[in-house]
Amino acid sequence: MNYKPIVILNGEPNSVFLEIFFKALKKKYRSHIILISSIKLLKHYMKKFNFKKNINIIDINNLKKKKLKKNSINLINLDINLNNYKKISPRSNDFIKKSFDTGLKLTQNGFTNKLINGPISKKSFLNKKFPGITEYISSKTKTKKFAMLIFNKKLSVCPITTHVPIKNVPRFINKKNITEKIYLINNFYKKTLGIKPRIGVLGLNPHCESTSKFNEDEKILVPLIKKLSQNGLKLSGPYAADTAFLKNNRSKLDVIVGMYHDQVLTPMKTLFEYDAINITLGLPFVRISPDHGPNEKMIGKNISDPLSLIRAIEFLDKKID
């Protein structure tokens, strides 16, 4: 079977990405892998980590799968000045933008439907124009309905709001947003994993109770969950967030939908650490990123855990044709 290649964007050049990329390449995959990075940056870190592998330069204007090599680093080279990348700063923005533009071009022309981006400093790159990379890519692809799914085969989570300040969260808790994300999750699981997921919804307020006149859990979540359940979804809740992740409770669910970022990502990372990946649902291709940041303080120490990147490559390699 002729599998489409996995395209991986370097992301922030001043990060642990190339270290974990080299470690991930020690495993075997059925799909070809193409890296979008800089040959200068690549050779710099190959020398630093004493990593030896041939580099196969790929011309984006003359792409042929037969030119891809399994035992080499297939590289689309973006030229950079290494002196500009001593630390995370807006100087990286042009490189990151070109990486995304190049990767998206490969999805638009049908060459691939598998995209991974390395960790990116949202504060530096997005400059408050988007809450996160999920929203940035959705905007670039003109995707109106999208969701962030932090995936593990045992349990996944999805926040209704992503990088939104806590004080602003309630304004996004409405039937439209929640319904769109729940259907994206349900359709993704059915199409990609072949199962109808058991989805649990967390309440916004502690214990799903509120001293305010308007209780979002009672007024929005209870009737919405009832309605969607009647439409054939395996949906339940709202659950109190402080007990939903207990072993006996989470074992009955495939996905937990929370109302805000840390409500679900904190317990998720506590349970699985690096054994999780960030999947953007709703795009015309599958985009994944490792579930961690650039980790500038660990650059060059050769102690970064590659598991999340390995899981991202494995997922695209085994689940996406």
C-alpha cells in the first residue's frame, strides 16, 4: 500500500525539538517522513548530539515519492541565519511562518494528509493574534469548526475553550460551541478509530453548583446533554471535575470534555505525562503536535523525553492512510 508521507515542521528553532526528533527516528515507521527545517540548524544539532544520518534534500517544486528515502532525513530546506536563534524571540517568526506555509502547501496539493509541528512559543509567535496554534492553523485553512483533542488511547480530553483567560471562559460556554466540538470528537473517533466514543462532559462550576443567579451547568449543560444523547451520542454528565478523573469514573469514558484548558489538561498530563498528543479536529487533514512546549531550559542536555513525538508519528503512521 502506498502510504502518504508524514510531514514534520521543526517549529521553534531554539527548542528541544531536534533532540527528540533524532530520538524518534531510532524507531521504524511504514510511512516516509519529511522534515521542514534548516540544513544549517539540522547539521548544528546533529554534530551537537553526535547523530549520524544522511540528509536527502527535497525540492518542494518537484516532489516525487520515489525520491524519498527511508533511511535518510528527507529535508525541505528553509535557509536561516543561525546567529538569529540564540534564544526564543520574534526573530523566529519568519522561519516558523514559512514552515507552516510550506507544510500547508503540501496538504493543499494532496501530497500528504499528515502534518506534525514541533513545539512553538505561542507568546512570541502568535503575538496575541490567536489564542493558540489550534486557532492559527484553523484560520490559515479557513476552518470554522475545530477542536483541540489531547489524545491517549486509554483516555482523551477536549477543552471547550483553549488559551482563554479564566475570567473570559463563561462567555464561550454556549450550546453552539459545545455541540460543534462534541460532534467533531464523535465523528473523529468513528472515522479514525472505528468506535462510537463514550463522552463525559464536565460542569463549569465546582460540584456543578453555583451561588450566582445563572448556573451554566443547569441552564446549558443539562438540557444539551439530554438532547444530544437522544440524537444517538454516547454522552453523559455534567460531572464534577474534582472526581471525574478518579480511576473508576474515567474507566467508563473514552473522552472527557471540559469547559476550560487546565480543567482537563492538568489531570491528563498528571496521568499520562508525555504519553499524549495534541490533535486538531475539523481540519481537511490530520494535524498533530507533541503535547509539550519548546522547553528552552533543557536545550542541549540530551535528556528530553521523545515519547509524545513518537506517539504522534505512530498515530499518523498506523491510523491515517
